[in-house]
Amino acid sequence: MTPLPATILTGFLGSGKTTLLNYILTQKHGHRIAVIENEFGEINIDSELVLSKDEEIFELTNGCVCCVATARADLLRILEKLLARRDSLDHILVETSGLADPTPVAQTFFANDKVSKEVSLDAIVTLVDAKHAAKHLAEDWHGADSQAVDQIVIADRIIVNKTDLVGPEELKDVEGKVRKLNQTAPILHSSHAQVDLDEILGIGAFREQKRMALGDDFLHEHSHDPTLESQSFVFERPFARARFDAFLKKLLDERGDDLFRLKGILAFDADPQRYVLQAVHRIVDLRAADAWGEDKPLSKLVFIGRNLDRGALEAGLRSCC
């Protein structure tokens, strides 16, 4: 039996990974796909941001898969579980945390004899936010250890996303920075993460020499930029829409530079729909999703950034209830 192909989907905070995942899962490509999600933060909401419910979503909740041994052990366990029903699958997608170094994730595919024989790492696909990447790549957090840099360096395919938000000169500048880090990976352009799926799935881009270059010590320790933190909140009471909109506008106006990523599932008073919130710095997308139905309305939010005042965030959110 031919090995089951797996694609690692990576990219810095807010680059569009979940948007691309939703695009893949809603297209008529004929692939039967299993999705493995990894989240950075105390609560995992990424699986709820995936619009398609046809595919089974596996959540890694023991920490970031790139730096916590238990999370990597969980990844191996899930891969072995998927191999037990190999006949019902065509492809595996692993969406990493926006703060993950993909290298240890890739190494996990070679850490177990059964997995290495029966799963083929097809490609590492990295998304780059055309609007904000130039700033992120210019920041010298830890030199070569910057997660945004690591994700580009190891990529087999690079998708420069959100090209609709920048002009030709900005796009050229971002591509120039990307090319300095990775001179060989094809670069694709996209708006709303819509790309030709034949360019990223089943492409066999992960070469043996790259596997060897990764090294054998897949359990080496990895640390994130310590100046970045995550604050997570859950509210059982619904928000008043006008109050929440005002709170969000004020927060982003004042703290948008420090807020790298904000995402959430929201419940608004007297509204039967659940809402999906996505924000990167000061760019916000808040839209209605499916109805709550028999599920209890519940708001979950994750803030990722610098200098996050948990008390002030919680007080501001409670004032919107």
C-alpha cells in the first residue's frame, strides 16, 4: 500500500492557515482528509473555526507540538490511530500553531518506524501575511530562531496571502524578504488563501536530503519568543453587540501594534447565530457562522501578543456582557 501523504500547514499568527484549511475542505477535490490541529494557548478553538464538519478534527491540547514532548507523543498517537483506518483516508493535514517551528513537527514523522513507513511527508506549506510579514521579519527577536523566519526557511511551498491588502511595491518588498530566507520554494500569491490545490497537495516536495538535514534528535527543546504571550477567556453570558464592537475598536486603536492575533467564537444577545472573530493587529473580520442550535451559546476568545494586561482585557470583556 502506498504511504498516506501528509501536509504540514504552517505560518505566523494571522497569516491565513485556518482560512486555507477551510478552503481546502470546501473544495471538490475528491480527497478524504483528516485534520490535526495544534493551538497555542490555554483553550483550543481552532477546530471550531473550521467550517466543514464532514472531516474529523483531531486536537493536540498538550501544548505546542514543536516544543512539548507530550504534544509530539500525541501527534504520533493520532497518526497511528489514522493508520488503523487507512482505507478511509487519502490525505492528512497538520495545521500547526502560528508560533510553531515546523522542523520538530516534520521530525515527528520519522520518529516511529510504523509511521515513517506508512505516512509520507508530502510538503511543508507556509503562509505569509503580505500585509504584516515585512514588519515581523524585520524584528530581531532571536535572530535565526524567530518563528516567522523558521517557517519560511523550511517551506516547500510559500503562499503569500492577503495580496488584496497591499500594493505592488509592498508585495515586491515582502517577496524580497522571503527570497532571502528561501531561494528555492515556489511562491504562490493568494487572496483569502485561495490557491490551486494541485500546487500544494500531493506534490511530493519533501525530499530525502531535506529529511536528513533535519537531524535525528526530534525531541530537542524549542522555545518561543518569550515576549509573546497568550490570554484566553470563556464567557457563558452573551455579549451586547454594540458594546463589544466599541470595546474591540478601542482596544485595536490603542493596542493594535502589540496584538498579533485575536480569534474567537462569539455569542451575541438575542442572536441565534454564532460569530467567528479573526483579527491581526488592526485588521478585523467578524462574521456570522452557523446557528447555535441545541448547543449552549458560549464565547471563547484567545489573544496573542505582547504586554497583554489580562485584568484590563477581562474587565473590558465583562463590560460587554
